Amino acid sequence: MVNSLTAPASLGSMGVLHNHAPLLTTLETGLMSYNKAGQEPQHIALDNGLMEVSNNHVLVLVQAAEKAQDIDLSRAEAALNRAKERLSVRTKDIDVPRAEAALKRALNRIKARQ
């Protein structure tokens, strides 16, 4: 059983404890952390999505979710470099919002590993 959870809600980081009021919120790209009794906090890199809290259950629906220990750091760093390169060139055929989202995801994955 999870004792507490912190998620990257759209209006800022939010925490969920036992008997939290029901809610539905959007999630941004960021880290979700949770604690289980007697264990170190666990981190998950999330992409955009939704979170529902109801009856002491949390449902997270996101584009992507990776446990910190499953993230390939060299792959995340390569994605970061590609996104930075795309944004530095800024030709008219570059999809800037997509490149910015890729940059944010790569930074989030790297942060999850730290």
C-alpha cells in the first residue's frame, strides 16, 4: 500500500494521502513520487495525462510512464541533445512545440535518474 503520492498536476505539484477527497486533474510532464512504509521513495517519469483519485485508489492515465530504474540514461541524454539541436537550428520545417516537448521529456527522464 502506498502511504503518499506526489504528482505533477497542471496547476502545480500535488500530494495525495489516505482518504483524499475524490478528484480528477490533468497532469503535466514531470516526476511522480510515491512512498511505501519502510521503503525509499520511488520516482516515475510521466508525460501528460490525467489522474483520478477515488475511494483510496489513484488511477493515472498518461502518454508515457517510466520507473526511474528502467530509464536508459544514455538514451535520455541522446534525446536531450537531439531536441537541443532541433531548437537551435529553428528552420521553418521544425515543429517547435514538438521539439520543446521532447526537450522537456528528456530533461524529466534524466531528472528521474538523479
